[in-house]
Amino acid sequence: MSEGIPLPALPRGLLLPPDERAARLAGALPAIEAALAGETDEIAALATLASLLFHTLPQASWCGFYRRTGERLLTIGPYQGPMGCLRIPFDRGVCGACAQERRALLVPDVRAFPGHIACDDATRSELVLPLLAGGSLRAVLDLDSHHTDAFCEQEARLLERLLARVATGIAWGPSFPDPSG
């Protein structure tokens, strides 16, 4: 059992083959959704989701959210892992690009991403997904790994669907104008 998820515990940093990673995530989704069922508080939902995903994805060295706190600004939290950047403007890094473009960004090697922000110098790959609710960007989910090519398209698709389902149950506070407008 891995922290409330019916999966075998794996050592942090283990990089499974892509098909095994995707199968592990797919297997955890029912338990993750059950844990979040009925939760309407934004911070409680995001904190729980960050924790459960961190324990599901052993290759992740950091897993968490950057919440949209300004028209073109992201602020850290909730998250699991070492300290991250506290604030990220939309014009910086993978998280900012995801917020600006409102689409998942799979970066196999962050050293090849122009403008990557090194909150953790050991990070080698990232997967960042927008969390949208009511047509508005609410946050981005940021997954980092110390391995290159640590995330795959199948994981991205599974997480996109999960975020879409979770976002509908949260009672969100006021929103900001759409950054793409």
C-alpha cells in the first residue's frame, strides 16, 4: 500500500518503463478520485492530489501546484518535494509557458527548454498541465524528475482527464481574466 493508494510502495526516484508508469497511474486513479470525492475546498483538494500523485509517481522529485494568484502570476502550493520557486510569471519557465498556452507541456530534457527556471538544479524533465475550471486557468500541475524523459504522453493524457474531473468539484474563489485574451 502506498500512502492510501492500493499500489506497491516503490523507492523515490525509481524510473519505471513508460508503459509501467502509465499502468501504475491508471491503477491509482480510482483511489485518487475516491479520496477527492465530495471535497470542495481548493487547498484541501490540491494538497491531497499533490500527495497522492507524489506517492503514485516514484520518478517525480517534485509534485505540486502553482496556483494562479494574479492576472499573469503563479504562486507555489500545495506541493510535495523540496522547496520550489515561490512565484512564477507567465513569461518564465515551463510552468509559465503552460499557463500562457493553457496546454500540457511534456519536456523530456529541461536543459533544451528555452527559459527553463532551475528551482531544483537536479531537475532533468518536467510535465506541466493546466488546471482549468469554468474556462479559467486556476493552476498548473507541475511534475519534475531528476531523470530525463521521466514522463510520457500517456501519463499526460491520464492526468489531463483527472484534472478536468477534479476541477468540476472544487468551489473556486474569484478568477482572473483569461491570459490568452
